[in-house]
Amino acid sequence: MAENADLKKARRRRWWRELILILGAILLVRTFFLEVMLIPTSSMERTLLAWDLVVVSKLPYGLRLPRVPLCIPFMHNKIFFTSIPAYLDWIVLPYKRLPGWKAIQRGDILVFNYPADDIMPNDPQLGPVYIPNLKENYVKRCVAVAGDTVTVRAGQVYINSQPAFEPRYVQYRYYLRMKEPLTERVLAPFGFRPEGSANFNWQRLSTNEAYLYTPPLVIEAIQKVYASGIDTLYRAVFPDTFQMPQMYPQHPSAFPWNLDHWGPFYLPRRGDTITLSPQNLLLYRRLIEAYEGHTVTDTNGQVYIDGEPRQIYVFEMNYYFVMGDNRYNSFDGRFWGPVPEDHVVGKPLGIVLSIENFRPRWDRFLRAVQ
């Protein structure tokens, strides 16, 4: 009997040891190699859908080392199902990134930490998060890299005055008016969701007209199928006179930009020098203060950085500009500016599983992310 009792105790100890080893291995992989991310919105529509579960590699652009050692394992920035922080910021380590095997390129899909959490919290109940590694993960497409000048004119993106690469599934806004009533039966075969869907990709305007948020290739297919039934169809863009005060840098009097007319904006490289003119200060002050950690004051036209009078500033990081493929339903760099390099998490590799309305989308399981 004593022997059996000792055997049971040994098995229980072994079971706990094995569980700890498994959890430790999972935590090691999650921290340094791979992490899963649930796509929460339709900003990358048709490339990545809301409720796709993707695997993110942290290695291609260089592993970013953890900065907050006092945190609860397996939790990002809050305890599950609450808005209670899952970390203590008593110790914050400096930003360090190990070498990767590739540089961020135009057209790459990036996973990064939401840069504007300190001024527009992703979770108002949790409040602003200031440490990049702990901000919410976002996913968008890198449109421009450090050293580029990005401009949007009439919805077309230009990089260094040249038309930018357009992904296959980039979505624009189109105005459609049919000669007959516009029904869901007409739109459903082209990937449009039922009317009133929380994750909408079209917007009814009247019985026979709507805005469609879709790639050009889908519009071409609609024109072929319903050529005789279409009354009016065109790409709808905002005029350059239409101001959106929420556009970065939130100074509409100096920069009257909107979704379709944005920039030009030069993306700083590490080591770049700018003159601290009034216009440059409006464009780059947030980068200098929020991301590079300096204090900027402007007194009688003289700019002070950390209390010292300065006429120029040398940038300490690289910056990238990102946009969602769903250009009219994407909270991206047009709203909060560039992504600093210390906010870059990694690159999505593939879709593990995908659901919609609690039903699996089998055709998206185990698909690579393009």
C-alpha cells in the first residue's frame, strides 16, 4: 500500500512538472518567436477578414526584446475579460531589437502596436498605454518606408511622386445606382454581406443606389454581369476642399487633409536632420515627444528640446506609413501618422482558422497571408 501511495505521488509530481515544462515552452515561443492574433476589424477586408486567427512571426524584421518583466504570463496588457492591467510599470527596460533577416519593404503586411494609444486609447476603460510592447496589436499594409515621401491625391497613393503598389484586394468606395431595385440577391454573389451586418462592406443610400466598398476587380465583374441593369457606376472620392479635422497632424488650417487627399509627408530615417520650422514642428512634434521621448517647447519662435535651444533635430528611429487595404474603413496612418520602428511586432504568416457569425469559413483555414 505504501508503495502504491508513493507511486501515485511520483506520478502527480511528474504531471505537474510536465505541465510546467509545456507552459514554459509555449510562453517561450509566444514571447520570442510566434504569436496568434485575432483580426478584430475589416480594415484589411478580403486580404484578412474580421475573425481570422493569424500566426505572427516576430523574427523577420528582428526580434524585439520584452521591456516589462513584471507582467502576468500569456496576457498582453490586461487580465482576461477585465480592464485591469496585467503588468506593473515599475521596471521598464530600454528598447532593443536583435538583427532580422529582412528589412521592412513597401507592400509588406505589418503587425505593430497601435501608436496613438496615449492620446486615443484603444480601450477607454483600461486607459492609455504608453509602453509600445503593451499597446494593442494592429495589422495594416506598409505603404511607405523610412526615407520615402508619401502623398495621397484623389485616392491614389504616391511614393516619391510615383504611383504606389496596389494590392490585389485594395478596396475603394464606388457609387452604384441600378435601374431596378438593388437587392441583396444582386450583391451577395460578389462577396457583399447581408444588409445591416456589423462588418459591413456596402451602404444603402436608397432603394436602387448604394456605396460599395470593394476592389476594382469586383466592380469589373459586376459590370460584366449587370451591364444592362446599371444606371450609374463610378469611384467616389472626397474633393480636396473637403476637410477632415481628425486627419494627422490634426491641424486643418495648416494641413486641410482628408482620406483621399493626404500629405505630402516625409518619413524620417534614423539620422535624418530636419530644420525646426513652424510647419515642420506641426508635422513632427509628436514623433519627437511621444516616440523619441523629448520635451519640446516653442517660445517666441525659438524651439527648445529638453530645455536647450535648437534649430535642427536629428531623428533617432525609422518611421513607416501604413494603410488598410480597405481604404475607406481603416483607422490608419492617415489619422495618427507614422509607425515608429519600436512599435513593429512582426509579420503575419498564415491564417489558422476563420469564423463568421460563429460558423467556420473552411476555405480560409491554413491559408498563407499574401
